[in-house]
Amino acid sequence: MFDRARMSYFPLRERLSKVSIPDACIKPEAYLKTKEIPASLKLRVDSIAAEIAKAKKRGASVVCAFGAHSIKNGLGQLLGSLLKKGWFTHLAANGAAVIHDWEFAFQGKSSEDVHENVLKGKFGTWEETGLYINLALALGAYEGLGYGASVGAMIHKDGLDIPSREGLFETVNSAIKRNSVDVSTYTTNKAAAALDLLGLMELLNLRPGFLSVDHLYKEYSLLEAATQCGRPFTCHPMFGHDIIYTHKANCGAAVGRTAERDFLEYVSSIESLDGGVYLSVGSAVMSPMIFEKALSMARNANGGKGIKDCGIHVVDLQEASWDWSGGEPPMDDPAYYLRFMKTFSRMGCRVDYTSADNRVFFALLSQSLECQMENRNE
């Protein structure tokens, strides 16, 4: 088995990062002035905004799942504003989105040159990203937090509270004294997470106390916005997909515990999707895969019923070549192999596809929702 102790890690400040968040941050009005917006796209977005407004009035879920490029393209602050205003009830993204959001909050820059750094054996080998995010997850697992909330708490507090070894051992001993093991209990899970954290403290020679991690650009962070308003921003990672797995501080159990909690929180939001809206923007794999399991789980728990009166709106860059509202294309049509649309078309809900850049789509949606708010107040 490969030993990560053989690896070298490098300061994040030495990396050439291609995106500066103060420059990339999308301000809807200014951004849209530079674009020619097709009338058909504006009508589609207005229709989605009207659906979201109705869902909000009903108290139904409005879930927005997206890929990492939405963060890398400077949309974190905009999405945070929509979350704070209650237009979205739940955000869901992959592990890379969390990494970009954290790096922006920490140093104001993200996105490395993959080709150049892989050739040098340096891709993803950045000390602060690997150390702090992995440590945040290990602490979050011990504290009973999800993946997104664990990293969000670190940004919000500008650091990490490292517990004492004595306290961690006491947690373990308390579980042992019960003379039983129940994997479903909080006590057992907390004890296992305590052992993981003890191992990391030994490996990294960490001392108890507050570990300061300044986030000088947290106003751009979506994780910070979610933490402030107490709404879920869940992360749904795939092991080995993200650069934090290259670091020796990576603990698979901590990733699993926090990601499991996030998935179950996501399922809970899907259970309230009747009369609601599901947006899937720029996520060809993560969003459809977690959605189909969550929807089936929610229906299963309700006797196989419900969650059919909802709109699924999928947005991506690929040009539309099939009207999915009429069902699946035949197998000899290339559109049949557009995996994410095939998945969503099978869910028993209304579904449509919009070809648009995520920056244009979210900027238009933000403006349209503001109009919805103004109309409501008149």
C-alpha cells in the first residue's frame, strides 16, 4: 500500500493559482451588462424563479446542487446571498467545490495548473489545503458535524479547537464501560471518531488548544454564508477525487462519517420536495447519482408514495438535442447516453434541460428572484 509519508508537501502561497476571487466574483447586474442574453433563456429563468417563489410560499424544499466550477467561476457570494434570503433551502456540491471555496476564503486564490503540476509530481500537494481541511473533517466527525459544516465552522471561527488527549481518551473509555457496541449510537460513533483524532494528533504532533487559521477573504465564501444563516451546504465527495486525499492527514473514516451525515441531511431535504424545486447546475455525476438514491429512500420511508409534484431543472453547457419532457430518446440517439438527463427523466417528476453558462444562469436567476420579491411586496 502506498505510504503518503514518502511524499513532500509545499506551501500554498508558492502555487501559481489561476483565479483570484476578488476579480472573479460575479455581481449580477454588472456581469449581465456584458452579455447578450437570448430571450428564450430569460423566459426559462423567469419561469424557474416563479416556481421557486411558489415553493418558498408553500414551505417546500428548494435544493440547488452544483459542480465545482460554480465556485471557481466566482459564484460563491451570489449563491450565499440567495441562501441567506431563503430562496434556497439546501445547497449540495462535490468535494472540489468545498476545496475551491476554502482556498478562496483562506488566500483569495484557487485553481492550479494541473498539467504542469502533474508533470512535476506537485499536483494537489499543498500543505495548508490538505492539512487544514482534513483536520477540520476529523474534528467535525468527533463533534458530530457534516462535511460542509466542518469546513464551514473552521472558516467561521478562523481556526480549529484541538481537544485534549485526556478528553479524547475519556470519550473512548466511557464508550468501553458501556460493555456494548452499537454502531447506531452517538456514543459509539463519537468514541471511534475520538480514536481517529488521537491518531492524527500523534501523526501531526498537534497540541491541544486553538489552532489559528486566518481566512482573510471569508466574505466570498459560500461555506461561511451557510454557517452564518444556519442553512445546509452539504458535500458529497468521492474518495480519491479531491486533492485532500494526497495529504498524510487524510483520514478515510472522518471523510466517511461527515459525508454520511451530509447525505442523510440531503435525503431529509429531498423528502420535503413535493411542491418544491430541484436545480442541478453543472453536475453531470454527483447530483443525479445522489438524487436518485435520496428520492427512492424518501419514497420508501413513505410507503412508496409522494414526491411527484416538483420541478427538476438541469442546467449545463452542452447544447440541448432532445426534449426530455416527452420521455427518453431511443438507444440509437446520442442523447440517450447523456447520463444525467437520463437519470433525472426516470424520477417521475417534471424535468427540463437548459443549455447555459452557470454564471449567466445564476446571475439571471438572482435578478429574477429579486423581481419576485419586489412584486410580492407591492
